[in-house]
Amino acid sequence: MRPTKEHLIIFDTTLRDGEQSPGAAMTREEKLRIAKALERLRVDVIEAGFPAASNGDFAAVQAIAAAVKDSRICALARARDEDIRRAGEAIARAAAGRIHTFIATSPVHMQAKLRMAPDEVLERAVAAVRLARHYCDDVEFSPEDAGRSEEDFLCRVIEAVIDAGARTINIPDTVGYNLPDRFGQLVSNLRGRVPNADRAIFSVHCHNDLGLAVANSLSAVLHGARQVECTINGLGERAGNAALEEIVMAVRTRADVFSCDTRIDATQIVPTSKLVSTITGFPIQPNKAIVGANAFAHESGIHQDGVLKHRETYEIMRAEDVGWAANRMTLGKLSGRAAVRARLEALGIHLDKDALDMVFTRFKELADRKAEIFDEDLQTLVNEDLQEEQAERYRLGYLRVCSEMGTHPEARVEVLVEGVAKTAAAVGGGPVDAAFKAIEAVVASGAQLLLYSVNAITTGTDAQGEVTVRLQQDGRIVNGQGADTDIVLASAKAYLSALNRLQQPQGRRHPQI
């Protein structure tokens, strides 16, 4: 009889740390959509936000706590009384709640940032955990920058907070400084040296500054960590966090090495990945592991021949196991509503009648321009329609662009500004540049363009192009996305999407400042 696998807890922080990526801020409604997707993915713990950061973040955490029933809802709080009280109030309606409190323990953070002595930090950590226990039984503590902290001091702090009631001890590699063997050994040392370590689950939270977040996390799991903090698509501060999809599939694929497994429904990985990408405006690189467009593509003739003869010659996972479609139903201009609904449901997308009507109308419009509609096209249509439910100040009326060799491209645009049509024309260095300048002639936002990128959603010359635009205005950074078979039109949609995001209230600050 095979031994029972231990449970590896997946703690998703896409809605908190993921939102700290420049331009990835989300509305409450967008956070709710992602939280429900994470619930379908069967994530154990969802870190829904940092309630003390703003009233908007508080409301989002509160709404998620009320709506999600099958995942534990966690709120982040600094080791401050006001933060912890705010977190406790935000998760009060959760079926299962957690408060995650933290304070820095590395010499550089204690001296330069906190300006506190080690004994003061220890005292603050214990007090924070004790207060958090008044609001819920499940309290997690993180010694921030543990990867650069002194091990003796870490042991003192961890022992004290476990005595105070912390039941999860998270070891963060906050700046992505560690190497896998050393980080794994640190977790092993802490579990061995702290006298009451058996009373807590050890967790890790690794950043990807050296491209080692997943490797460091997996090394820690091999050394006894039983919770991994991660994000969808590796989204997060600076270079990002450990990617949830890579952690889950590494543990599952190498079951011969790991004595634990997750409860994740892996077939929901790709749909959740695409949803997060669309909402945040961060495209998925084609060669991204698990969820990238090329993750299961084989170009080499040798590889193709091997896969055709026996899949496992060059594939260590099945594409359909992580949510890629194995057998696609061909959809086109003659397809009916029932076929579209059936394909959406196969992708894990369930819409009410009104939402389905909207998507089907858009589907027919796209089918007139594109011979075959792929799963990726359907997902994009759904995400675009859901985004349009948000209040928009700017909407594209029409766009006309003239571009000829030897002349400067000219764009003429109509933008509906709160329902009022306004037109303008502009000349640019290219058709996209001309379109953006024409839009700016109407809205006069003064925003600075930081990023413009184009990705093909599917294959073929009639494929939809997905455009990402990143704008900065008065220090605020937002992303916008648009998709269309016409790249210039997709670009205009993306630019207006970003402008609409700039109109949304901000009111959020970094949780560690």
C-alpha cells in the first residue's frame, strides 16, 4: 500500500502581491472575478488584499470574504494594532479567515527602515500575533526579509510568535537573494532548531529577482515546508513571485521526489491564467512554462515524430491536464448559440442568459472576419465583455487610418466622452502612433506611454492581435488591453482601456511603506 501524500497548502497572493506589479491594480469587481476563479482552482488560501492600505482594498477583501466559501480568505497586516484591527474587520464574514501579519527581521531592514532594535521587533511581533488571535484562530506570521536575517534571531522570533498563537510561519525571500540549496537548508535549520516548531506549518514566499523563486520554493518543500505562497503567472513585485502553475505541476509531475501534493484542480490553470492576464494587462510570454502558447508546441521534426509515436518522448505533462483543449470543436460563422455555450462551459465559463447574448453577438461579429474561432478567441470575447460592464468614460466611436508608402500615416477618430461624440485627426510616424495622437487630441490626458506590445492570440494571418498599453500619469501606472483582427483597432481599444483605468479612483499605497 502506497503511503498517503502530505498536503501541500497553496497560498495564492495574486490579489495582494500580484497587484503590486506596476499597472496591475484591480477594481473590487475584478478582484471578485479572480477570487471566484481561484476558488474553482481549489486554492487553499487566498490572500485577498491589505485592508489598511485603502478603503477600496478593505471593501474588496470584505466582499471576497463574503462571496468565497471553499477557500480560506486571508488579509495582510503590518505588525501594528490599527492594521490588525482593520484586517480582522475585513475578514469577519469569511467562512474561514486568516490574518497574516509581518515585521522585518533582517539587520538592514531593522536599522535602515524600522529604526528598531531586535528586542523591540520581537516584542512588536508577539503583540501583533496576540492581537490577531482576538479576531481569528488562524494567524500567520512572516519575518520579512528572512532570507537575509540572522538565523539565531529568526529562531528567537519564530519560537516567541508560535507561543503567542501563530499557526503558520512564513519564511520570505523578500528580495529574491537566496539560492535553492541554502534556502532549503535555512527552512530545515529553523524547523530543527525552534523548540515548538511542530506546532506550526512552515511556509515560504519567494521572489524572482534572480529567476529562482520556483526553485527556492521547491527546495524549501523538499526540506519540510508545507505551504507555498505564489501567484498566477508569477505576477508580483519587481520580477514577480513563484508561479502557482509551476509549483503545482512540478510537485505533481515529480511525485517520485515530493512526498506531498496539492488539492488544486489543474484543469482550471489555463483559464485562470488567461483571466488574470486580461484583467491586469500583463500578457503571458509565449514560452512561459505551463500556460504559455508554446508550452506544448513542437517545432522540431524529431520532436514531432517522437510525440506522434509516443507522447511521453517529449511531453512530461498532458496539455489537457492543465486546461488546454485536447479536442477542439470547430466554431465559425454557422455555429449556433448552443455550440458556443457548450464550448464555453467546457472551458469552465458559465454565463447567464444576458451575458451569453452579449458574447454571442460579439462572436458572430468576429466570425464574419475570422474563419475559425479558437478557445483563446472565446476567452478574450468573454473577458472583454465583462470588462465593458465597468463604467467607462471613453469609448471608441470609429477609427479611420490611412497609411501609404512614402507618406505619413493619418488617423481620424471619434471618441465618445461620457456619451458625447468628439472627433479629431492626427499624423504620426506609423498608423498606431497616428491613432494614439488622434485620441490624445480628444482627451488631452497628458499620459506618458511606457509600454506597447502586441501578441497574436491564435495562429493564422486572420488571428486576433492582443495589444497591451501601459500609461503613466502623475506617477500612477495603469495597463490597458484590446483585441481585434485589426491591430490598429486593437491598439486604440487598449489605449482607451488604459485611459479609463486612469479615471478609476486609486487610493492604494504599497503595504510595506
